[in-house]
Amino acid sequence: MSAVKQACDVADLVDLLDKKAPTTTTTTTTDHISTAYQRLLYRGSYAADNIVYYVADKKIYPTMDMDSASSVVLQALTQATSQDTAVLKPAEEQLRQWETQPGFYSVLLNIFNNHMLDVNVRWLAVLYFKNGIDRYWRRVAPHALSEEEKTSLRAGLITNFNEPINQIATQIAVLIAKVARLDCPRQWPELIPILLESVKGHDGLQQHRALLTFYHVTKTLASKRLAQDRRLSKTFSREWAEALLASGIYSFACSLWSHHTDCFLQQIYARDEATALSSLERTLLSLKVLRKLTVHGFQEPQQNMEVMGFLNAVFERLKQFLECCRQVGPDSTCREKLEKTIILYTKVLLDFLEYHPCAFIPLIQRSLEFAVSYVFTPAGEGVTFERFIVQCMNLIKMIVKNDAYKPAKNIEDSKPESLEAHKIKTAFFTHPTLTEIGRRLVSHYFLLTEEELAMWEEDPESFAVEETGGDSWKYSLRPCTEVLFLDIFHNYSQTLTPVLLEMVQNLQGPTNVEDPVQLLMKDAVYNAVGLAAYELFDNVDFDQWFKNQLLGELQVSHHRYKLIRRRVIWLIGQWISVKFKSDLRPLLYEVILSLMQDPDLVYLESIFGLLFQLLQQVTECDTKMQVLHVISCVIERVNIQIRPYVGCLVQYLPLLWKQSEEHNMLRCAILTTLIHLVQGLGAESENLYPFLLPVIQLSTDVSQPPHVYLLEDGLELWLVTLENSPAITPELLRIFQNMSALLELSSENLRTCFQIVNAYIYLSATEFLQNYAESLCRSFCDLLKDITNEGQVQVLKVVEIALKVSPILGAHMFQPLLPAVFRGIVDGERYPVVMSTYLGIMGRVLLQNSTFFSSLLTQMASECSQKMDQLLGSVIEMWVDRMDNITQPERRKLSSLALLSLLPSDNSVIQDKFCGIINICVEALHDVMTEDSETGTFKDCMLMSHFEEPKLSDDEEPPTEQDKRKKL
């Protein structure tokens, strides 16, 4: 297979055909090439070293001779299944090299379609084929498969559906779906008709495999998300719906599902579990297909009787399968598949509700009756299981919360569908129904289970890291019940508020520690009050409740009462931002300290010390992240007052950083803590540099894999470190080597990168510009070629600050950027913000470095083939004309002073512009002058007369080192 590795020009064709020495393109005539091309077409192909050469797109490509190459590939695949690495590795390398050879995937297709070969070899061939689709099937991919070979492969994939091995059949179905995602319907219009025909066949195996493939294809096509895909899929959906109805495939799928379901039910009640399991598998597969067809196959499913008939039948089948759960028991071989099928039924309803809320309206009443019956009444006892309860609660939640079912504030603006849905919901959620749901949620589903209590005793840390947030409510029972409670309480608070307050009233006073049922009930009720804090704002006097009830419960020290102590402190945390008087907080702090078992220290020192102890004691990454988050909040809140207490934390963080090498999310939490720590320490953070700077270096180095997780926080830490640095250090300067690669990324962090550059300029302009201005200028030139107007302004602001801090060096270092600024002014840049920035930069050059301005003017006059006076006149005229683009008073003052600096000149061009210059200067003077109320005189409001530090209020943060540098 070494004769030709890549496609060669037709000019080399004669060498392959006649086995002569290579002939270069330059010595081969057009007629010679044309003749050689015709000879190859006449012969069809040319073989050498197990390679067949064929022509496509006027190129010669090597492809494998099927007979000889199959044995070679088969041998390599066999070796690749070996457990011996000495055999395995060379085989994998050989297969990897063949991946880009035309014909390789045709050989793989023949191998995995040969049922006589070893199963492991066929399995590996399918996997290599499937991976190749991802890498080489797209036309724009490097080494992409030719259209001729792809056509042949598509035909070969759907010639028969008789794979005997389940696992291989599934993989083949998946790879067909992958191809369909890329090629269907445009390049592969025959796929769906062939699948439909095969599904309706009488051969059981063929029907099953075609159905399996049909499922994966529909699943994949339904998942397309690109706008072009969605438009195409929408058109395809209409065509598909017509095809489904015309071919009768939907009816056939329904009858197939119904048939296998009936067979399963008969067999399971006859105790024939082995046969029943086979029927259940087919029921499950046909139901998967129906789910995708029902949800994604019709644009207006409510208009199709078969679809709505199937959805209504789902409820009856669900009841039958739930009763089956009671029949078979927990140890049955069918139990797992049975529960999986029940969950799939609920997914049909949930998906249909999500994608077709209006079409679901006729099903709202039945859905609510079904779900509430099994979850909140005795009807579900003995047949329900956790995952099913979660699905039912999610169904209720989606109906209650669905915006399509809520009328507009102005009823006249409401859609008829919304009014109808709202009417059904209102009729269902009566006072007795809501009361029962509310009580049942709190008194049954909110109760801590024996497993949770056991976890608390055995592993308190894991118990504390509860699975909340994100989409956990979709899959886990506790988050699901809490989210459902919140949604129902929010929508029906007038009914449920008295119910909850009554439950609270019944539990007033201390609870008997010997009564675990009452302890669990109080925990559940307090949980409900905490979740509904915002809804209960007007109904609960939380301050009185805290003083009269909750405070006393926090002081009960009995071991069994820890359940209530934990819940009460959580409850206060929920209410503290809703309704809690500030004068009660010292009392709360004392209680918190007593709970943390150290009541003798002052609040800040004690809390911080105990948090640090807790950080050392816990072992779970999630717990450490939570503790670090609290520490960060404390540091952020007290700012510089934290300085006396951070010694131990500063010593511990380097060790924690080292230990968390494999846990990037924990390192993100450490970075956040360091950000607040540096802000709190101010200039004293310089003592952290031996640890801090290597952390910044790693986090912002795009060549290091962890940067994917650490970059955003690392840049923020870099910035605050510079802002609080009292002086530049060689190590701090060296980190800037990371910046060029960061600017090349042009990511959402670009603004922070510019702020970092500005901070370096304020910190030590001379050293920084001498070391990095040249590379920075190159990066800026590249950025300005392809950047938004806002981004352009950000780049130019950096240049402006450099000119402000170091007028001579700044102008010299950023000289390559200034001609473009000059041209922008002369040409009359049309974006006001950009023009304002241009004028600000040129004003600083003119006012503070007039020699450089003269040389720049000479350079631009030469480039524009104009006289210097003529060009200067154009600049002044445009400057005066566009002065209104400048809105900031300080920039208007700068432009006025810059233009005034020209007036002493006896240049006639400048004298001609005298009136315009004086006019804008008077306007600028009005902008910056204010009347002194004591003396009645006017003064420049932008003039700094002294450098006394202003007195800060309690809410103001002290100035950073950079704030002080900016004033200078």
C-alpha cells in the first residue's frame, strides 16, 4: 500500500500506466495529459501493490483492491483486538494510517457485514467506520471521502437489515444515523422510504433491525440545531409527516407497539417471563420510535386523530404497566425493563407538552388527574417508584408553569388556547385539591428519609453537599419536590399560605427530642417556610418568630435536635435578605458562633478562624469550594479589616493549590478567594507574590491545558494584583509574556486584557513599554484589522493612556499605529466614539510632544502627496467641525488646549482657523467652569488643587494603589 499515498496530478498518469520514470508537469503537454486521462478512463483502473487507482475531479486517487485489501485490513483488525500490546499497537497505527485511504471504509463495510467473521473483529470494524464518519464524511474535512465512495457506502449500509448481534446492530444503526444527519434528505432521499419498507416486512429480525435504525435516524434528525438545519428539517418534517401518513408507517408503528404490548401483558400474567422480556424489548423499541415520530414528525399533531389516539392510549397503558409492577415484584427479570418502559411513557407526554403545548391542551385534564392520583393519593401506594414520581411531578410543574397556559394581563389580548388551558387548570386545582397537594408535599415528600439520615451520621460532608441547582430537579426527587412546591405556591399562594401557616402554628414550641416523627415534620415545615420566604413576606413576622421561637431552638443542645438546629440556621439564611432587622444580627452572630463551638472570640476573628478550620477538615472538593465561597464573601464584605486574620489562610492556600492539581473547579474557587484576598490586603499583597505570580502565570498561559477552566478568574486575579501592587517587580513584568497569545484569541476576555495592559502602564510605563511595546504594537495592528468599533476604541484607549502617562516614550513606541489615527481624522471617521478617541490621541501628541507631531505631519504629507500646510489645515478644519463628537469634558478641554498650542505660530493656515479654534475653546471653557458658592468666582472644576485623601464613608472601598497612581 506504499505505491501512492496522496492524489497525484493527471500529468503523472503516464508514469503509472506505462511504469516509466516520473514525468514533471512542466514537461508534459496538454495533449499528452488529455490522452493519458482518456487511457485511464478506457482501462477503468490501474492496479499496483494492492492499490487500484481511479480518477475523480481530474486527480488520480489510490483506492484499495477489494479482494486483496480485505485480507490485509482483516488481519490488522484481528491484531487490534489482541490483548498483547506488542501486537495491538502496530495494528492500531496501521489502521490509523489507512483511515485516509480511499476504499478503506468500503473494506470495513464488507467486513462488518460478513456474519461469518469473528464478532470482536466486526465490532471493531463498525467502530472504525463510525469514527471515520465524524472525521472524514464532511466535504470540507481534511482527507474527505469522495462523493463516489460515499454514494457506494450509503447504498451498502441499507442493503439488508439482518444483523444477528444486538450490539453490532445498534452500532450500525447509530452510524447510519450519523450519515443521515449529514446527508439526509438532500444526498440520501431514499433512506426513509427503504427504512419504512423494511419496518413493514414480515421477517421478525429484519423488522426489529430496521425499526432500531429508524429510531436512531429519527432521533438524530430531530436533534439538529443549526438554523439551516432547522429550516431544512421543517420542510422535511412536512414531507415526512405526509410520508408517514401516506405510507401508513405511523399506523403500522402504533399497531406494532400495541401488538407487542398486548403480548407482553398476556405473557407476564401467564408467568412466562423469558418470552415476556422479549416482547417487552420490542415494546420499548417501538415506543421509542413512536415517541420521536409523535413529537417531531408532525407540525400540527392535534389535527391527526391517530396521534391524539396514541397519546390518550398512553394513559391506559401506563396504568396497566404500573399494575404489572405490583404483579412482578422487585426481583423479577422484567422489573428493570418494565420501569424503563414506564419512564419512556412519561417522556412521551413530557416531550409532547414541551414541543406542542397547544396541542397538549386536550390532555391537560387527564394528565393532571393521572399524575396527582398516583403521587398525592393512596392510588400510587405499592406501584410507584422514585423516578416515576419525579416524572409525574415534572408533568404537573410544566402544566402549572407553562406560559402558553397563562392568559394575558388584559384578558382581551389572550389567545383562545391560553384561556381554554387556564380554565381547565382552574377547574382542576380546587381548594381541596391544592390543600391536599400542599400538605402531602410537605408532610410526606419533604421528610428526610432513613437513607439520608444514615448518610448524615456516616458521612456528614457528603450529606451537606446536596444535589441542587441546574437541572437536578428533572432527575432527583428532593430537588423536584422543592421546585414543584415553589411553582405551585407561587401560582396559588392565596390558597396555600393559610395551609402552611397552620402547619407552622401546630409545631410551635420545642419539640420532644424522643419523638423522631415530630422532629422530621418540623424540619419539613421549616423547609417549606424557607423556600416560600418571598411569598410569605406579608404573612410572617419573621423578627418576632426569630426572637420568640427560632432563637430558643438554636440553643437546644441535645444531639437529636441537630436536625432542627441545622434547618433553623438554613431558614434564617433564606429569610435574612427578605425580612430581618439589622439590630438582631449581633444576636444571630453569637448563636452562629455557639453552633461553631467557639463563643469566646470577637465575631470576625472567630468566624474567619472557624471557617479556616473547617476548610482544613473537610475532604470533599465540593465542600471545600463552598467553604472557600463563604470565606471569599467574608473577605469581600470586610475588605481591609481582614488583614490581621488571614495569616493562616495565606499559608494554607499554596498547599491546597498543589493538592487540587486534578480538580480545576476547586482551583477556580481558590482563584476567586485570592482575588478578594488581594483586594483586602492591598499593597501588602506583595508578600504573596512567591505563590501568587506562578498561579497567575499558569492560569493565563494558553499553552497549558488548565487555562480552559482557569483563564477568566486568572485574568481577574492578574488585574487586581497589578491594581494593588505598590511597585513593579521583574517577576510581575515577566508574566506579561502570556499576553500576546491572549490577544490573538480575541475572546470575550479581551476587555480584561486591555485593563491589564493599562494597569502595567500606570504601574511602570517606562520599564513596561521598553520591554513589551513593540510586541504589543504588533498585536494591536493585527487586532485593528478585524475588530468591532467598540474593540477599536478599547485598543486606542490603551494608546491614549500610554501617551498620557509617558508622552515621549508612548508616542515613539506606538508610532506604527498613529498614521492610521491621523488618516481617520483627515478622512472624517463617521463613528463618533471612534472619532472622539482619534482626536483624544492626536490632542495628546500635539499638546505634549509637538516635535513628534511635526514629524508625523511631515510623514503623512509625504504619503498623501500634499503640502504640510495644506494637510495641517485639513486636520484643523475637521477637528473644529467634529468637536461635537467629543462628549467627555476632559477630552473637550484637551482638544481645546491642543489647538490653542498652535496659535503662537505665525503660520498663515493656522491664523486662518483662528476664529474656529477660539470658538470651540470658549465652548469647552463653559463646560469645565463652575461658580464657587463662597467667593462667587468661577474656577476650573477639573483642576486638582491638593492631594489630600478624601474621607471615606462606611460603604465606600479604600482606593487601590492604581487609583492613587491615576491621580498623579
